[in-house]
Amino acid sequence: METKIRPVSVVIPTYNRADRLPSAIRSVLEQTAPPAEIIVVDDGSTDGTAALVRTFPGVRYLRQANQGVSAARNHGIREARHNWIALLDSDDEWLPRKVERQWGALEREPRFRFCHTDEIWIRKGRRVNPMKKHAKYGGHIFHHCLPLCVISPSSALIHRDLFERYGLFDPQLPVCEDYDLWLRICAREPVLYLDEPLLVKYGGHEDQLSRAYWGMDRFRIRALEKLIQSGVLEDEALNAALDTLYRKIDVYAAGAEKRQKFGEADRYRDKKRRFSSSFAGPASG
């Protein structure tokens, strides 16, 4: 019996990962419910990525000057030929039934336009258990999204409508761009969660973006500022976002002081005072 192809476009951004990219691509090609297209967006690689992708017939190859992962994902999303977009980072792998399980769940629950799944974590070759703060949820999960990113891009299957309503990834954020987008979406949309590991995430390698930046909370602070200033949050959600913003500013400013970045600490505390005077909400400290 012929396997039914699902109308899903898979977007794989990559930069100098010719050693890991083949495993990511193969994990899509081996799906029990194949997606309709696979798009690799090469963010200016210099390691022979183009030649490697040509060894996979049918995989679309898009190249751009190096602009970062957000710009690469956005390029692929804009070029996608289908309304359902699945994201896959080039250092991760899908398990074989990922598309099948997510598509089936969305058919049973057609009101949802966003589906994510549980995952398996591998760090330096060994499986590790995520901490409680990384727990996954479904439904209206905005409050769960405030402390840190709780949806892995590689697990996400998203209808194009959501990108058109709430925007794409912010290329001005070198990291935490997923945190930023999920906040914008989850502030107004429920998500469907499959409590089943359908993704393998590999970590601990040197080119992970999260290893390249000190003080990751400064990017989350920027995302929270944008969301609060957009005016879309009301009442409880606004107060929760403000509370999270203030707490993150306190932690970041204290860390800056420990590194003797006193001007940076003062700048963020001034930011907190400005928000406290502009918005009615809880402030710590």
C-alpha cells in the first residue's frame, strides 16, 4: 500500500553542520508519514553543505548570506509550499512516527494550529533527564512559557496562519528567538501537546548558540519588553509578564555586578523603574 504524503513543509536551517545535517535529513526521509517537502536553508556555510544536500534527491536547497538561525528559518517558512510548517534544527533528529503522530492528533483536534511533543535529550553521547523547569504542557500555556522556552523548535508543527497573525522569528535576537515567538503565539493561542518523545535533541557540542552568550536572560528580557509594549496582554497575563520581567532584570543586574559590569546593571535597573512607573503590575525588590 502506498504511503500517504502529508501536506507538510519541513524547514531545516543549518550553518557549517555538514557532519550532523545528514542525520537530520535522513530522520525526515524515514518518516512513516512522509512530509510533502524538505527545505534546507544554508545560512552561509563554508563546509560543503551545498554538495552534501545534493546527495539527497528531492530536498530543496536554499542558500543565503550568514544572517543567523531566525533569518534562515524565516526564509524557509516564506518559501514553503504547504500550509503546515515543521521545524527541525540540523543537530536534532526526529523519531520515525513524529509526523504520523502529530498529523493524526491534529486531525482529531482540528481547532489547534500548533502541535509540539515530548523529546529525548542526549548530552555528550549520554541520555539525560530534563529538569522540572523544562516540563512540557498543552492548552493555554502562556504562563508556563514565561520563565524559559518550553517548546523545542524541532518538535513544532505550526499552521502558516499563526506566522501570518503573530509574525516570524525575530532576526534581531541571536538566541531566545524561539522563546520570543512562542510567547507571542501562546499569549493568544492554545497548543496541542503530545506526551510522547518523538524527537532526539543533541547537546553539549561547541557550536550550540546557547553556549556562545553570557547572560541569556537579557534576550528573554527583550522579548518580554516587546510583548508587554505591544499592548496585546490584559490583566492577569500582563501582570504575570511584568512580574517575570522584573525578576529577570533583578537576576541579570546582579550577575552583571558580579562581573563588574556596573553600568550594565544600572541600565537594567533603570529599565525596571521605567516599566514599574508605566504599567500597573507586581514589582519585586
